[in-house]
Amino acid sequence: MTGPAGRLRVVGRLVDASNATLLTLDEDERRWVYKPVIGEAPLWDFPSATLSRREVAAYALSETLGFSLVPETVWVDGPLGEGSAQAWVDGDTSDLVDLLRPEVVTAEWLPVLAAQLSDGSPIVLAHRDDAQLRRVALFDALLNNSDRKAGHLLVDGDRLAGIDHGVSLHVEDKLRTVLWGWAGTRSVPTRSRWRRLRPRWMSPRRRVWRTRSGRRCATVRIRCWRTGSFRCRLSGGTGSLGPRSRRYPGSHVCLAPG
């Protein structure tokens, strides 16, 4: 797919979302999750009118790195104006993250925290020691994702899909996630692994989305260097992601939303 076919038509609303999140159909009857800029609730720590742009940037970053974790997400001029449109994932929430009784936590599970229920019985939040989930954890660290809930991981056929990346790519440390089981372990590729990856995404990439009238509304630029680091920029329309670069020690990665 290369985005919605023709115009989007609103057929429903995801009522549990904190921002306006609409279920839409394109002219080929494919479903898309449409998040218009006008429906974004203001946040004290994120620039206004940028959350849907961050959704697009997360998809661009996932594809550039070859992770394929984020469903296709593009910039559109939809029924309520500019916003992001993400391909609908017709799957269930992943069971790789769960609340478990302590006695059923085996070596296949990585505990994150322990707590007590209202009746005093113990409970453990844990996730599987799973290769796809580990890739999500690495992606979240690079993306500076501040909203990785278990409900944001969906089973899409044989792959794991991550959704809801609107509060990511901040210029300050914002990583908030349930995937803390690998804390303290090395999660980044070795230098030799970076060298094998680089030929696929060395060249600068740039994509521009325009409204139907031709006005530029969003631009995503991803540039990679010989060191294995990269820079992700998203701009246009009514806002930008932030003024400064982000550098993550030890990961050979530099993010520069701006």
C-alpha cells in the first residue's frame, strides 16, 4: 500500500483514545485510523499540533531501520483537515506482556515489577524474553517513546505491530515503557552488525506530504552517516517536533527532531 486510495470517509470513532481517533474507509474500502491535528488535546510538555506528525515520523524511522514494526502511516488531508492515517491492524492485543501470579513466572518471562491486588494477593508485571519484543524495546529507546503500553502491541499475522507513537521523539528523556525486562543488557547492534545494516539505509531519504491543494504539510527526512548514526527530522504545517538534537550514549544513534 502507498496510503489511502482517494478520500477518507469517517465510519466510527475509537472512544477510549485521549485524542480524536477516527476509523475511516478509503475508496477501496480499506480501513485507516485517522488522527486529525485539530483533534489533538494540548499537552504541557509537547509542542501543540505535532502528535500526528510524530506518528508519521515513527513509521518512517521503523521502515528506514528495516524494523517493520509500525503499520503504514502517512500524512493526509482528511475529512477534518490535516492529520495522520495509519493502516488498520485487524489483530488482537499481544499476550507477550501480562500480569501473572508469582508462581507461574518461569524463565521465559522477564519480571518488571511486583505489586499487590486490592485483596492483598501478589501479582507480577512481566513480559516474554522474545526476539520481536526485544526489537520493540530497542525501537522505543531510539524513538524516545513515552507511551509503550501493553495495549499498544498488536498481533499482525506473524509479526508484532506497535501503534500509538504520538508522544515520542521529544528533545528530553521521556522513555516510559512496560518493556524493562532487558534493563542493563546490551540492546544495540555491534559495530560489525551496523556495517552490515548500513548499505540498506545509508543514503538520505526524504518524503513530502502535500494537501490536495498542493501545499506542503509535512516533510520527513532521515539521513544516515558512516558511523552508523542517523538523524530524523519532521517539519511542516503548524508545528515542528523540537529545536535540538538527541544523542543516546553508547547506541551510535542521534535523533534530531526539528
